[in-house]
Amino acid sequence: MIKTSITIPNELFDEAKNISGNFSAFVTEAIRESIRRNKVEKALKSHGKWADRKKKSADIVNELRAEDGRAYAKRSD
């Protein structure tokens, strides 16, 4: 855990305190939700970026596994 100092408007602090009673927990949850939304937005923006590639994903992975020096990716029977 880290203890930090932030500056926010009084009315925002008061409203958050009234909703939660535990300001730190409220801020922690708000930050988690903001990070989650950011990740979702980033993933949605990248959707379709690889649509024009010439090879299938499985072919790319198999080629990477077959490269010299990547013996850890080989499967034993």
C-alpha cells in the first residue's frame, strides 16, 4: 500500500464520503474501474487491426515455435 496526498474539490470529497464512508476505499474502487474501462477501450480500438494480415494466427504461432533457439516451445509426444 502507498499513502499519498491528492487535491480535489471539497464538494467532490464530501459527496464521495457520503456515498462510501471510506474515502480511500471509494477512490481505490474508482481508480480500478477507470483502469478497467481504459483497458476495454484500448482493446476495442485494436479490434480488427489484424484483419488484413495474410497469415492465420495459428500459422504465425507455429512458425515462431519452429524457429531455431526456441526448443522450449516444442512439444514432446
